[in-house]
Amino acid sequence: MFLRKLLLAIITIGFATTYAIAADDDYKESAEYITLRDSLHHAFNDGDSARFFIAVKALEDYLLQQNDLHAYYTQRCNEIVFQLNRQRIFEAYRLATQLSKELTERKLDKEMYMAINMMGHIYRYCGNKEAAKRCFLDVIKRMEDEGYKESQPPIYMNLVNIAMDQDPHEALALIDKALSIARETSPQRVFDIEARRTLAYYYLGDMERFLEGYKSYRAGIDSGYSTVHARTLEVYYLTSQGRIEEAIQQARKGFDDDRYSTLAEIYATAGRWKEAYEVTKAEVAANDSLNSVILSGNMEGIQNELRLYETKQQAARRWLYALIAIACLLLLLVVALVYIVHSRRRHLHDMSAAYEHALESDRLKTAFIQNVSHEVRTPLNVISGFAQVMADPDSDISLEERSHIADTMMRNTTRITTMINQMLEMSVGEASVSESELTKVHINETLAEMVNEFCLANNIDKNIIEITTTFDDSFTIVSHKRTLRRTLTPLLDNAVKNTPNGEHVLLHATADTTTLTITVTDHGQGIPQEETEHIFERFVKLDSFKDGLGLGLPMSRTMASRLGGTVCYDTTYTGKGSRFVVQLPLKQQTVR
């Protein structure tokens, strides 16, 4: 059992020799560094954890200030070693994994061998010799790659301790390799390694070489050299000389961890098998007790880690709940803002629509006043003027003139009446006609009557309007005759007004199985393409000098709609003038 001694040797070498590779090592001669180093050294050797962790933290901070990362991470390794000596395997393992993670994150590949070396010691301490061997071999390879040859001998000695129980000859070969490197790079280690080889000869039973090695060891001691194997060599030398009782007394006084194994070796050499058995049994009991202490300590460390993990998890959950609550509040805020923005936009849209409606109403009102004031004033002036002439007792008016004046007054009265009727019809344009008012309407007869009455009322020649149909006089539809005439009359009036003298208006009717189509065609100036829908708006007049309020076409479309039909301008018409098309369904049951 050389574990504790080897760990102490590692930290001593770490203090004394080549583990630091700062750009400038002058600070190592400073009083501050020496004080910090010695304070750590004494705390480590005393096993005082309270002093050790304070001292190692102070030294690590100092090394970071000197920008000596290699020396800094060497002290991090000494923390792991200290925990191993206290049987705190779990804490040592946690520190080793933290060291490996930090070296990886900082991309310090040259120093990664430190973490691997510590893991090798942890595996060896736990009895996993194969894993420990792999780690130590990896450390040696990395040291060779990075040029840390002078630090390789201690790693070889770690492999020696593993190989000694399995293959002593392999252990001797490893010792020879360590000696070869130490003689070249670090002579101060040669004496300790040769002492270890002398012990290997004893274990192999090669007493001749053991005694030769012991003589060399004694010569080195006399020359001022020292080794951690000194007590073991002295005990085994006494045993080899048959001074068994002296060896036993020295083994009992001078050994702690290795006392039982050393005593068992002495008794076995002396042939005192019963005592060797008793010592071996005591060693097993001590190891079991030690393993129980280690296991208990590790379990305590694991429990502490679990408690810490649970605490972190609880804190994380609280943060998660807080974040979820904040997210919900933000979502509610966003929804509220969206609702406010949407409501505001809808309100603005409604206000805009109301404003546009108000503007349209104002426009219609202005157009109404302008049109009515002009269209009504003119016939009223005519009626008023002729009425004054007719009422003047001194006027000398012939009977023919009186008849002409009466006719003129009647036409203007009819004109005013027609305008008033149009305004009244438009005001109730959404009214409905009940089904009881529907009757069979003879189309040919209705068209002829409408044209005759229109020509008579407007004192025009009925030959100006030409009526053509594609069906005979018996053809009827179920409709409302008066509404049908109100649909067509404004179209005829519009066509006559826009047809020059000498031209005629064509009123044509045709039908298929579902639709009655009536067209009104004039020979006027036509209507621009961009105005074909505008003319169906109220009080719109493309020629302000023409008679009328601008309600004829809107009223025609309104009346057709009440019959379930449509009125539109024929944009496909290519002849002279304009053509309006009325389409009515033949099999309607209700009238709107």
C-alpha cells in the first residue's frame, strides 16, 4: 500500500520542481509566493482542511495574477489530491470533472493531462486498475506530445504501483524507463526511483539485488539524499538479515496505512504463518472499515449534491413559473393592445364611413338643392308668367293663343309633378310590393301604352320611338305593370332627350326561357366608359343644361330591383349613341 505516500510525493514534486511554466518565473523568488507556498505545504502535510482550502485559494489567486495558468491548475490538482487523502472520493471526482470541463472550455489542451492524471488516481483509489492504467498511459503520451518529458517519471511510478501486483517484471521495465528519463531531465528524482526498484527486488525474492540496492541506498542517505521508501527499506533489510523482532517493532512504530501489509510480509518471510494470517485478517477488517468510511463519505457527498441539485431545481422551477406568469401577462398585454388597436381602427373606419356618408349626404343635398331650384323654378316661372297673362283683363289674346298657353302651362305642371313623383319614389325606393299585386302583363300592349302616354305627355311625335319585339301580342309575364312602366319611362325620357332631331329611339324586347330583356337605344353622343356606373348615382347629370333632376336612371334601377331585375349600360354596344339594358326574370314568385 503506497497510495498515501505517492500522493504526498506528487504534491511535494509539484511544489519543488517543474509543474509551472509561466512566461516569467521571477515571482517564485518573491517573499509573498514563498509564504503562500509554505503555508499550503504545511496545511497539506497536517491534513488540516480548514487551513488547506484557505491557503490553496490564496495561492491560486496569486498565480492567476501572475498569469501562470500551468501552476494555477497544478494547485487545482493538489485540491483533488487532498480530498483523496481524506477519502473524499466523490468530492475528488467532482473537482476532477470540473477541472476537465474548464480546461476543455478554455481550450488548454496542453494542460489536459492534469485532469486525466487525477482521474487515474481516483480510479486506482477505487480499485479500477485497468481504467487507472489507461489514464496514466494517456498522460504520458500527452506529456510527450507537449514536451513535458521531465514530469513523466512520477507517472511511470504510478504505473509501477499498478503493475507490481500483476506483473513484477513489467513493473521493473517501467522503473527502468522512469530512471532513464529522470537521469536526463530531473536527476533529483533518480534516488527515489532506485529505492523503489530495490523494493521491487525484495518483492520478487531477488535478495542478492535487493542487498546491492540497499547498499546504494545507504550510500545515498549518507550523502544527504532522501526517499519516501526509506522506512520500508530499513524494515525489509532487517527482515532479510533475520532480525525479525527488530523489523516488527520498527514496522509497528513507523507505518500507518502500510503497517498490516508490511507486518504480513515480515511474518511470511520468517515462516510465522499464524501471525501472518492474523495480521492479514486485521488488514482486511481495517480495509473494510476504511471502505465503509469512504463509502459513507461518498454517500454523504452524493446526498449533498442531490440536495444542491434539488435546491437548484426548485429555484429553476420558481424562475420558470415566474417566466410563465410574465409571459402570460405579456400575452394579455399584447391581446389588450391588439384589441385596443383593432377597436380604434374599427372606430376610425366607422368614423371615416360616417364622414364619407355625411359628405355624400351633403353632396346629395347640395345637388338636390341646385337641381330642384333650377328645374322647379323654370316651369314655375313659365306657369306664373302665363297665369299673369291669362289673368290680365286688358290683354288681347286670341283663342288659339289661349289654347297654346294652356297647353304650355299643363306641360310645365306635368313636368313639376313628374319631378315630385320621382323624388317621392326615390324616398320609398326600398319599399316592397306584395304578391297580391302581381298580375299577368302583356308586354307588347304595355310597351305601346307606355310610349303613347309618354309622347302625349311630352308633346312629341310617337314615331320618334320605334317598338320591336320577338314575340306576339299574347306573350305575358307575371309582374307589376305600374312598376315596369316606371322602370322603362326614365330610360325613354333619357333617350329622347339625348337623340337629335331626325333620329329615333329604339325600344326592343326579347325573351328566352328565363329572362325578359328590354333595350332602349338612342342616337345621341354616347357616354364615356368611365361614367357608365356614375350615371346611376342620384343627382348626377353629365350635361347640366339638360332638363331633369338626375334621378331618372337611379329610379329606373331601383324599380327594376323591386321587380327582381337589373338595369345597366351596355358597354358592348358599338353603334352611335347609347344602349341601356333591362333584364327581368320570367318565373319570379315575389317582388321586392
